[in-house]
Amino acid sequence: MTKPAEKVLSEALGLAARERAEIAAKLIASLDDEPDEDVEAAWAAEVERRVEAVEAGRANLVPWEDLERRVEREIRKR
């Protein structure tokens, strides 16, 4: 990492968590290429399909606490 980049990082790490999150999101977004319209449309359709399934009672919902425990168990196995 260059000295200017190290300086920016050091200053950013001194910010509040919310500010760091905003900066991180903007930096990550800056790495993305132009959005692929087909991919965006496919994601939008998938989101609509899932919302419809939840609203119709067809989705198998899992409480966050259960999912969190399952993920933690999987991580510990590694």
C-alpha cells in the first residue's frame, strides 16, 4: 500500500463506525463495472418471487437466532 493510501486508511479508521461503513460501501461500489441490465432484471424478478412466496405463506421462514446458530456451527467445523 502506498503512503497516501496508508494515510487515508489511518484517517478513515479514526472515524465512527457509521462513517466507516458509508465509506466502505462507496469504495466497494466504485469497484463495480456498469450494472448488467439482464442481471439486475433477474435479481428484481427473484426478489419479487420471494416476497410473493412469503406473503402467500409458501416460504419456509427461519428465525434469525436459529440461522445464526447454524452458521456459527458451520464455521466452527472448518
